[in-house]
Amino acid sequence: MHYRAAELIAAKRDGAALSKPAIDFLIRGYVDGSVPDYQMAAFAMATFFKGMTADETAWLLDAMQRSGDVLHWDDLDFPTADKHSTGGVGDKISLPLAPAVAACGVGVPMISGRGLGHTGGTLDKLESIPGPGRDGKGGGFDVRLSLEDFKAMVAELRVSLIGQTPNLCPADRKMYALRDVTATVESIPLIVASIMSKKLAEGAGSLVLDVKVGSGAFMRTVDQAQLLARAMVDAGQRCGRNVTAFLTAMDRPLGTHIGNALEVVETIELLRGGGPADSRAVTCRLGGEMLRLAGTVPDINAGEAAIAKSLDDGSALEKFRKIVQAHGGDPRVVDTPELILPQAPIVRPVLATGDGVVGAMDALQIGLISVRLGAGRNRKEDDIDPSVGLVFAAKPGDTVVKGQPLCWVHAGEEARAQRAIAELQAELSLLPAGQMPDQLPLFIDAIYKP
Ligand code: URA
């Protein structure tokens, strides 16, 4: 069957549902250049307004995931699972989760992204770990592995974390750049196909999604997040994968540490069986579900218990040590993070101005303060400072007394530290004793296989 792109755009503009071969034609044509940018931009805008059926969304996802390399892990003698978060402030969960799940016997081939705007990225956090590099030239933790090396590392360690390779989902790379400049990012079917195509091409048998909700998240409201989560679970299952989505709170930051090397510090606390309760709970819940979907535990409670055990008995920490070493980082980071990780020259406290209960925190504002310290990027090409960021000594709902540190600012220069302190003083509020801040529950919803 031969198609004309203009006719398919018109059909979508008029609200028709396209067939699988028609969607394949558009995506194949866009990647090989026979469908030009202006036609794909028109198609994206028509989709933005008219939406897609569940079938069309799954076909779009499938066409996009097949647009480049597709990894398979069938030759391994253990199951594989992965996790994706829609991103937030202080969300370092992939770092403790990947070694914990691998320590429990399930393979984790994880292809991650970088931070943009107020959200951090797993790759930037890992790259803050210095070391000899895989080539011995001092480059530190290396996330730029070839797919062959990635596969070999997963076969040996059951886990590896790398960045996007040029030929994984080229359709998404091109389409995302186009959507970014044509006001067509905020379309549920396009977001579903974009996020899920990258994850499905990576080949893991099961996928757990963490859809963040709140001011620091891509989805600001529970309703929006539920729509996105349901559509992602549905499309993933139509493409033959086990998928579960959790909706978790991102109205305040997750955990206590925000900033690249600082989030590695919190990761090591978690892998030593400690760390903030919310980060640990999310690690155990997501990891437990990965084990359940992979079929190694009967239910999520057993999965959570297995992940918690791996955090408490040191097996996840030992797995992290091996990951760091295999990727060219200095494995001693696990024993003495303060000696290995880059340290900001200036560390200043933000003190409580009275007695009371720490009020709600706005994740977006906290994330932006951290970006202004140099921990994040405003544009893709910006450099980041791995050492800077924020460490909260108190979280919303904690009782504090006047003069007690609420937060530590880690900065490269005094002027930036002072600006962050002033911004945090304006941002952090104290409630009278006995009052609790109004915030989302940590676990808001879970969308399982129907
Ligand atoms: N992240 C993605 O990878 N794609 C989208 O469309 C939106 C967020």
C-alpha cells in the first residue's frame, strides 16, 4: 500500500484513526528523510489537537522503537527489568535501585538521560564519580559504552547504566527535537511513544514507571499524571511488555540531597541501609515491583522485603562498588565518599528563624535554586558543577528549634551561596507546633496490568 504523507496529515487533522501501516510509513519516512520536518511537524500538531486511539499510540510506539537498534536479552539465564522516572528534584532512585535489583538476581540494562531544567539526570550524577576511567586516562565513571560493551557488562554484573546511543530510537531523537520547537511536546500519545520507545528498544522484559506528580514534575496534577501513566502502561502492554506505573509525590524534593555528587552521597547512605525514609521507600517499592514483574518473587511485599534486605545486608552496596569499578570510577567511593567525590569549597547553613514545624516545600523552586548554584543546566550544552547543591537537614513536618540548620548550601563561590541562602529563607516556612504541612502522599496511585 502506498501512502501520501499529506493525506495522512489531513486524515489526522479531521480526527480519523490511522492504520498501523500508515503510522509505520510516516515514521520510516521521517527517519529516512522522505517525510520532511514540515510534514512531521504538521502531523504532530494534528495529533496534539485530535489525539490518538490506544491502538494508534501503541503502533506509533512500536514504529518508533523499531526505528534503530533494538536490544534483546533472551540469551541471558536471568530475567531483566528496568525503571523509568519522568524526573524530578532529588530523584536519584535509579542509583540505589539498579544495584539493589541486580543484587536480587534480576538484570538491569539501564539507558538513562541527563538533567535538563530543574530536574537532575542519572548520567550527570554517575559522572560526578571520579576515577581512572575505563581507558585508564582519568575520565572517571564512563557512561558512553558501546552496545557490545553494555551487553557484556550486563551479562557479567547483571547491571550497567549508560547514555543514549546514536542509533537507539533515532525517530524519537528527531521527533523530540522537532516537537520542542513546534509547541507539540504536551501531547499524551506523543509523550507515551517518545518515553516508551526508548525504554522498549532497550529490551528489558519488564518496566516499572515512576510518574512524578507536583510542582517539580512534568505532570503537575494527579489527573494529568494518571492519564499519562494509564496510557504508558496500556501501550507498553500492547507491545508485549510487563509494565506497572506508580504515581509518586514531587511537590517537594525527594530525599535530602540535591545536586550530582551530593546525590551519590545519599545513594551510598541508602546502600548502607540508611538514608532518608522517602528515598528508601521509593527504592523498595519500585525495586520490589521490578522483581515481581520479572517473576522472581510471588508478590510486591516479598519484592520490597528482598530489596530492603539487599540494602541492609551490604549486597546492593557491593554491587554498586562493582558497577563503579567496571564503568571506570574509583570504587573506594563506596567506603569514603567524602574523600573521593568532588567537594564544594563553600558550605553554609540556612538556619531556622524560630521554633516550629517545617512547612511544605516547593520542589520546582528548590530545584531552580540548585540549578542557579550550578548543579543543573538551562540549555543542553551548559556545563554543570558536580560538587554543588543542597542538603536538607530537616524535611516538611519535622519539628525544629530556632537556630537549627534546615539546609546546607554547597556552593562554588560565596556570592552564589549567599544568594541561595536568601532564596531558601524566602522559600522555607515554619508552621506553629502541632500543625502539619499540606502535601501529597508519597505514593499516590499504582497502575497495574488490568
Ligand atoms: N520525555 C521524553 O523523553 N519525551 C517526551 O515526549 C517528554 C518527556
